[in-house]
Amino acid sequence: MAAIPKALFVDGHSLAYRAFFALPDTLSTAEGQPTNAVLGFAQMLLRILAEEKPDYIGVAFDKGKPEFRMKEYPDYKAQRKPTPDKLRPQFPLIKEFLGALRAPVVEVDGWEGDDILAALTDLARKNGVEVLILTGDRDTLQLLGPGVKAIITLKGISETALFDAKVVEEKYGVEPPRLPDLKGLMGDASDNLPGIPGVGQKTAVSLLARYGTLEEVLSHVDEVTPDRLRTALREHGDGARLCRTLATIRRDVPFDEPPRLEDFRYRGWDADKLAGLLRRLEFRALLRRLGLAEKAAAAGTLFPDTAHGAAPGAAPDGAPGDAGAGEPGAEGAGPRTVRGPIKGHRVIASRRDLAAFASSLARVPRFALAVALDGDRPLRSRLTSLAIAADGLTETAYIPIAPVSPAGGLSEWSGGLFPTGGAGDGPAPGPGAVAASGDDAPGVGFGDVADILGPLLSAGEPVKIAHGAKPFRVWLAAMGLKLDGLVLDTEVGAYLLDSSRSKYSIESLFREFAGQDILLPDDPPEGWEPASPGMDWRAERLCLEADMTLGLADPIRSELADKDLEALLDEMEMPLQSVLAAMEYAGVGVDAAALKEMSAELGRRIDGLAGQVYEMAGVEFNLNSPKQLGEVLFGKLNLPVGRKTSTGTYSTGAEVLEELAASHEIVAKILEHRQLSKLKGTYTDGMGELINPVTGRIHTVFKQCATATGRLSSAEPNLQNIPIREEEGRRIRRVFVPAPGRTLLAGDYSQIELRLMAHLSGDEAFIEAFRRGEDIHQRTASEVFGVPMEDVTPDLRSRAKAVNFGIIYGISDFGLARNLGVDREEAGRYIQGYFSRYPRIQAYVERTLMEARSRGFVTTLFNRRRYLPELSSSNRVQRQMAERAARNTPIQGTAADIVKLAMVRMARDMEARGLASKMILQVHDELLFEVPPEEVAVMSELLRDRMERVVSLDVPLVVDLKAGPNWYEMQAVS
């Protein structure tokens, strides 16, 4: 059976804009012609051509203003910014590229590309041709149906999604032809269409599901509830009709001559024209991938030495080396490993070379830095090499560090252990402590780097770019140096753009933002041979990392600006990275003897519990084996069986055992055994291995880019997970101690998430309770259970507390019932009672969910985003999890932002005042400091002021201050 022919119709304007904002606008030819949009457009279209192999192709562009829509509504798209100055001159080049590609360009004065795509789609379908539409404009989705699909551009120039009618219905809740009706009701900010005030996607979908069309909704307005919605439909019905009309793509395009399908048959590109254009645009890598380099070379000199704006060591079209992205004509398309010598990379082989390079580096506006440490822990590692790529320099410098023991009695340094004068508080080896080499002596020592590059690293200018720079900051701190002027860490920038990424590797980000697949080898590539002394495959990898980091700076910055995230980067996350590095370097003191004794005590208790369990069971078995435990409990002892796992064995998870613990003593003993075993294995035993042998302190690693909500996490050890609800868990904090002669000071936000719930919802009763300083859980118990405040029992208060926090975390009646030990009906009454007493909290929750479904993401008070694509999942469990995240993230994420901002401001003010105190830990909503006795008063006052006044809310922020000789035995500070 013959294959059904396929047509690819492209929204030219949409693709050009996507390309322009995806690639840095510094890409240009030697003569200064901007080329980023042309390059991105070409890469996207060539990739789709290679993947889809269409029989027909056509590219539609807007031309002039859409007069018939603007006549109906003068403010149509009025909020759109004018075409960027650097994009406008690239449209003729894009059309010239399409001409060389032999892809017909279609435009009609006064009509939008969407309308032209609709007309071409109708033409193709009438002739039995399937249609694929390539666009970033989701208005086009209304055209989808039998034989019509769309490729929607998402991020960068490589991420796309395939839509058909079924996907549209799953994502938006209506069939494609009903999308204009949906927009009529809910509006569309991208086109400046207002819709019905107060109507979001959920309400609009519900109305259309009931009545079918917008017109039918308005015809049955008297049946609509609630009153507010009915009134809005009556008052704004005509506006909704107008929005629907404006959102409807027209098919009656007045072509000068009716188009014929045969005019769009794709016959492949004109090799001579395409080679000439790509040569003129200096797209060297693209020429090679398309097999056109020889044709371009035959036409004259291929390229000048460098292209303006290209990253050092990169091809002029922004593709480092010759790595391909899979366009037609590229052999072995896909990710490629960098091999052999890379042009533009050179070795700095002596102190004299380093000085000359530093002199040039001091005159550039910015540079990117890549470093190699020989271990995962910066305080136990040696710096082996650096690579620096700079705007304005044609070569990327590779600086190998000679592996020699430094002078000054610091032989431990070569093994990666920095010396200190006490518990992490003494002098670190400064630049003068490490021997430097002579000017012409071979090799570069750390002393040379410290002497020559140290001043540049610590200066505000040139500004620096790096990827994952915190470990290097920690290492520099240990060496008595610092890194200032770091305006962008590309890992942190990418995290702000999408905190749900599974990884932030330089390769994955370069693929996304620069459209290039580059594999950085972890082992020597097969057949690799050194290009020059000192330039091995690791050197080439590090140089390429620096190149790629520099190449990522502009596209990441551009997208941060588009999403209004630059302030979050500049004022919070980048300053915070410096604070976290200082905290990691400082570390926290540990009483090793107390830790050892606690471990031994836990061991004795664990053994005792095991003996009791064996006696009750009448048999010894492996308590850590779920299979054996299940057989004993449910087979031998015949306890009630909760459920079985997918493999048919008895489930012995915590939830199952907790349900049995109250009525079966053996189960309670098993749960206690588990808890103590985890404490011993993870903390009392595990932490001992993490104590730095030189400092005697634990230097926990703070993870800045690990959680979807924006909260910090920690590792080695994970201090966030120390269980503090039980006494045994809290006692672990006793081993955390200050340096001799100092005390610990802690500031902990009181009920910050509930206070944020009050502020974000605007619920007057909740706000007033906090303003009056009432016990919020007691107040909630009084409101929900209908008893006077003075009659609230501890049990009622506990239940109210569970409801308060359950609402924040999106708990269901089932979950609340399980937590409180009541039936679902009673738990449901608690939730309904809560919402009836605090109606604006319920409205806030519903509004947040509606906005999340409409936009696909939620934001914090500081505009941090969390994308939740699972909100439209057909999987109920995934969808419900996303809904809980949508409810919780604005609150939990805002709390995290507040803590981060408080950390940044505290660190800044402590430095400005010359205080000797150190910030050493952050756990949840708590900050921990190591303070000299003479600074306790001033630090307490400063900490309370900075934490409580970090942001202005409708309710007061309250901080509990405590001080003491360890993290467990702390007393309140008034």
C-alpha cells in the first residue's frame, strides 16, 4: 500500500522569533550582520525536514497588520513589543535561506501566517495529503483533526512536542474546533484578549462541556451558577463573542492567484545557492554537516579568522567544533564526541605565559571559567587545571597546575587537606604561602595562579560566567582567595528557568539553549592523539566546557529576562551561592566523643529491641528482610494482612505497620527498631566518616539546584532529614557544637507557611489571628469545631494543626483521616468546616489550581516558577500529585525564598559590620550561627531584625531566637 503523502507547513514568523530568542543575539558575521535567528531557523527546519521527509512544503509569514482583526478590536495584540532591532534585518536572510531550500514562501498583505496555514491545510486535505504544521503559536491547534497534526516548539531550538486532536482535548479539555470558544470565555493574554472576568480554564471547560459552544452558553445564561458567574456572562457576553471571533483562524485568504498543491512539492535544496548563502553567513559547521563545504570553498575564501560574538574555540555559527545536530546530509548524525585538536585552544605553559594571558584577560568585558578538581569534596581536593574562554579573545586558555607540594610547611595541601588554626576558623594558606615558579620555568604552580589570576578572580570586573561554581568557591576560600564578579552560574540560571529538570549538565543545557549536541568524554576517545605537549583529552574537554559556558550565557540570560527572573538570579541566587560556599568552608563543629557514645547507646538499644521481637515471635529472623518479616507477622503470627506487593510477598511498609502498631506490641517494637537503626546508620555512624580529619568539623554540602520548590537541601550528611519529631532524633543535634569559646545562635521562623497562607489568600480571619498574636491552631480549632478558645483541648488543637498544615500540602480527606485516625467522612467534615470558616483560603486554593492549569506553572511571591506538566496528565495519580504541588509550591517556595533572602542580607550585614560570627547551617526555616560571646547581643538583634523585616506581608513574620552550647540544649533569647 502506497504511503500517504505528507505536507509540512511552517509558521515562519513564529519560528524566526523562537530562533532569535533561543540563541545569543551576539552571533554575527565579521561585518556585524546579526545571524542568530537565521541559524536557529535553519537548524530547526533542517532537523524537521530530516525527520519527517515531507512531500510538500510551504512557509507562511505575517505581512503588515491584521487589518480585519484590528478593525474589530483596535487593541488586538497591542501589548506585543515591537520586532527587536537585531531580528528585523534577519527576515530577508531567512527568506533567502528558504529560497535556497526551495521552500515556497507565502504571505498576503494584511493577513497573519495562521490564516495562510489554514488555507494551505484545507488545500492539502482536499487532495488527500496529510498535514504537519510547525509552529510555536498554539492558536494553530484549532486546525487539528483527521490527517492534521502540529509540531509545537517549546524551549530552545531543539525541544518540541507533537500535538494531534486527542492531545489537544486531553490538555485543554475541548476539541480543537472549540478552542476559539474556550478563548472567548477565558481570554488570551498573549493576544490581549480579555475574555470573561474571573473565568479560568476549569470554568470555561465546564461550561463548554455542558453547553457545547460559547453561543449556547450565552443562550442558557439564566441556568448558570453561581450568581457571580451568571452576572459576568451577562455583562461581558459580547466581549466574549468578540474574543472568539478574533481567536478564530480564517480560511478565506484572498490570494492573488489560487494556490495549487503542486506548487509546494518539495524537490530538495539548490546546493549552489545554499552553499553560497551559508558561506556568506559564515555558518561553517552547518556547511560541513550538509556536505556543502567544498562548494563553499570553491566559491572563495571560506571565512575570516573569527566571527564576531562567537565563543572562543567555537565555529562562527555558534557550534563548538563540528558537532552535528542531525540535519540532512550529516553523516553519523546525533551526538558526537569531540576528538583531536580543537582550534582556538592553547596551553599556558609558564608563569610568563600566564602573566601575558592575564594582561589580555584584564581588558575583556567577561570571561567563562571551567575548573578541574581531583576529587568530589573541594576541601579534600587539589586544583589540577583551569580553562578560560573570553569575549574578545580568539583562543581559550588551558592552564595545567603543576602537582608540586607548596612551600611554607603546607605539605598537607598537596593531599587536599587545608590547614587551619582551630575548628575551621584559623588562617588558610594565602597566595604567598604557596611557592611560585620562575618566569620561564616550565609549568604553572598554584602560587602563580594565586599571584597572577587571584586579583582578576577577586575583582568585580571583568565579570565571570561559570557552570556549577560553588565547589570552586569553597576551594578558593580554603586557599585564602575569593571569586567576585560572577554574574551568572549557568547551572543556577537553568534551574530558575525550570526547576523540574532531571539534570543540569553542560551538555544537556547546550543542547537545549544552543541547539548543539556535544558529548564531553569521560575517557580518552578512541584514536585520540595529543595535539601539543600538555594538551591531552582532558584539557580539550575542559576548554570545551569553558567555550560552552560562555556560549550559554546570553541565551540563558535572555530567557531569564523574558520570564522576569533576572532579579531572582541577581539579588537572591547568585549572592546566595557565595553565602553557601562560605558556610560549607566554615563547616559545623562535631563532638566526636559524644557521637561515638550515642552510636554505641543506639546499638545497645537496637540489639535489645531485636531480642524482644525474637522472643515475641518465637523465632529469630532477619529484621531487615521484608520477606522474612512478612512471613513472621502475617504467616506465623497471623496478624491482619494489609496488602501484598506486586511480587506476591506481604507488604511491610511503614504505612502497613503503623496501622497495626497500636494493637500489636511486636509491631511497635519493629517500628522502633527501624527508626533507631536508621538514626544509627545514617547519622551517628555515617556522620563520623564525614568529619574532616584536619578541621574536626563536618562540611555539609548545600544543594542549590536540587528541589522543585526552591528549597535548599543538603548532603554529606542530609541535615534536612534529621527526624526531630521524636526525642531520639532531636538528641542527635546535641553532637553539633561551636568552636571552643563560642556559642550557637539559631533563628527559626515561626509558622512561616501558615503566615504565607494568610497573606496569599487575604483571609481576614486568618490575618487577624496572626496580627493579634493568637495561637493559630487553637484559633482554628475554635473556628472549625465551634468551641470557645478557652475550651479548646490539646486533642482538638492537634487536629486543627493537622488540618492547617494539611490544607497547605493539599491533603485529601483520606490522607487526613489516616493522619488523625478518624474515618473519611469525619475528616471530610473537618476540611469543609475549615473552608466554611476561612472561605478566602478555599478561593485561593481554587484560584491557584485554575491558574496553574491555564499557565502550566505556579509562582512564588518572588516570581520563582515551577512547571507542572502533569496537571494535564491522563494518569489520575500523577495529576493529583501535580495538583497538590500546585497548591503547596507558592507557599513552600515563597518560604524558601524568604529564608534565602534573609541569608543573603545577614551575610552582607555581618561582613559590613566586621563581625566575627559565622553562618554555618540552614535547615528548613532555621538559620544557625557560631558566635563569639561578645557578639551574642548584637547578632541576636541583627538576626531578628533581618529575618522579620526581609519582606513586608499582611501578617507579621515572627522569629524564635535560641542560643546554647550545642544545637540541642538551647535556651530562648529575649
